[in-house]
Amino acid sequence: MHKIPDTFCPAKWDELYVSFEMNYAYSCCKGKTTKFTDTVLEFVDRERWAMLQGQQDPSCDYCWNVEQEGGKSLRHHHLEKFNADTFSYYKHNSVQPKLVQVSLGNECNFQCTYCNPKFSSQWEHDVNTRPYQVFSDRFFYAIDPKQPDVMENNIKFLGGFNHIGTLSIIGGEPLFNKKFFYLIDTVNADELQLSTNLAVKQDTLDRFLRACNKFNLVTLRVSIDATGSIAEFTRHGLDYAVFCNNLNYLIANAPANLKIIIGSVMSSITIRDLSEFSKMVIPLLGKQVDWHLDYCRDPKIQSMHTLPDHYKTDILDELVKLEKFDIRGVDMLQSVVANTTFNRILHQELKHFMQEFSQRKNIEIPLCLD
Ligand code: SF4
Ligand code: SF4
């Protein structure tokens, strides 16, 4: 049997993240992003080679730092589950990745307040027309140069694999992308994962439900964080009534291999609607529907640093009520709401930003920000 080098980590082969829009590729969600010029794996292949030579490649500093301090790194966790008999496939670079994530580019029909030009073409257009007066989050709204032919490159790249364990797709809004169905028709994967804003016509939804047939498992993360006018403001482009119809239709017609995750990234604005929002989500939870709660870190002006203290008691009470359900992220959100200190400067910036946003869109801010 081949000796496994001390610096080996299977995730360097098992996971692959690629964006043809930005020309970046990296293996493992904790690996350093590299910008390729000629071939997608030009850096990743070098990193794999270094790993096999017993070198601590800097792309994995995330793990080396943990290990240097005597801790158990993500690499250690991967190695615990690794079947050593398969090492020779890794050594000869002949393993197929278990997880491949591709970006479809930033085409999106929404302009959510906490999104940015990298993920939303609506944001890109808005910032290109006239930049926002932002201070703490100025890098968040930067527009990076983009490469053309993103979908063609994705289709060609994914077609090069005999088989993929899980294909994960990020956008933009995948269901808004005209070549999305062609892409998933051509790729050979067991599982599919993607996020959607669900602002689609019913025939698109029907087409998606039919497309699920070719996979063993499809995990669809439906993004929503509030109800009514607050949802329509923070997820600009959303028609809340249409969204609810689509969500109910999706759940009613979901094939057995479709897992639906209601994904909520709570900002200092949307968390104020948690009580109403919970009333909408809880009745939907069940065998095929989960709820994952997360919180906004960037832009900083929409993080919990701009949640005035006098709202916290009610929100924490509401979070206690959610403890009895099987919802991911409740404890994390409790800790973040309770422990994040209010920042007056960021809060002023939030108010300026929301005023500008609402003026540009000719809409009302649906709640008092103080
Ligand atoms: S060593 Fe760590 S950072 Fe590198 S691929 Fe493995 S898990 Fe990822
Ligand atoms: S729907 Fe998603 S990609 Fe589109 S603007 Fe909102 S958060 Fe960004």
C-alpha cells in the first residue's frame, strides 16, 4: 500500500469550487482562492502535488494554523472518514470530485438590500449608473471585471467529468438563467444543490420539478427572511403574494427526492419581523421542508450591530419560542442578537443607505429604523 504523506488531505481532490465569471478556482471551502489564467486547475494541481510531496501548501493555511496550535483541523476530520485503500487514486489524480460548485454568474431579477453586484446584475446596473454613498461597506459594492461565456465554460467544464457526487450551483438566480436547464440536463451528478428566490412563472417551476427526476437528491434552498412589505423592501423585486403561491405549489408538488430548505439570512431589519415570519414558516415545516436561520455579517450596516437595543427583548423571546422546533441556527442567532453591541455610526450609515435605496426605487421604508 502507498504511504500517505503527513500533509495529505482528501478534500483537495474531493471538492472543487469554480467561477468562470471571475476566473477563480479552489478546492475545499476553506482553501485559498486562486485566479487561473489558462486552465481551471493550474493552481489546484500544483497544490495537490505539493501536498503529495509532504509540503504544507499555503492554500491550506486555515488547517495548518489550527494544527500548529495543537488543534484538530478540518483536514483531520476529513482524514478520519478517509478510506486509505483509495489513496492511490488520489496519488495518480484519477479520482472524480465528490462536490463541484460552479457559479452561473450574477444574472438576477432581484436587488436584495444585503446583496451586491457580484451576485446581482440589478445591483451591478444600479451601482454602475451611480455609486452609493457607502463608507464602512465600500468594498462590498465593488464591481469586479467579469469574463464572458460563463455558461458555455461551465457546460464544457462539467462535461469533462464522468461523474460528480454533488453539483452545487450558485448565482445570481439560477432559475432566471436561460441556460440553467440545459446545464443540469448535460451534467452527470447524483445530487443537485441550489438556491432560488422563487420569483418564477409556474411553467418554470414545473420544468424544475420535472428536472429533479434525473437526480437521486435535490436540495433547493428557498431564500426568504420576512413577510409582506418588509420582505418586498429587503428583497427588492419580490412580490410576496406570488412568492407564497409558488412556495405552496412547490411543497404540494415536490417529488420524494426534493428537499426544500427555507433559507433566512436575518439582517437588523428582517429580524424585526421574526414573530410574523415564524407564523408563516412554522406550518410549512415537515419531512421535506426545513428552516435554516443565519445572520447577515456583510454589509456591516445590515448586521446586528445596527439593531437598536430596545428591540432585542422581544426578538429573544421569539427565538426562545422557536427552540422547540427542529430549526437550524436558532441558538446561533440568540447568541448574536444578545451579544452584538449596537454601533451608532453604522446605524447612521444604515439610515442614509436605506433612504437613498428607497428614493432610487421610489418605495417607502416599511418600518422605523430607530
Ligand atoms: S487541508 Fe484544510 S484547507 Fe486544505 S483542503 Fe484540506 S480541509 Fe481544506
Ligand atoms: S435573489 Fe439572491 S442573488 Fe438575487 S439579489 Fe437577492 S440575494 Fe442577491
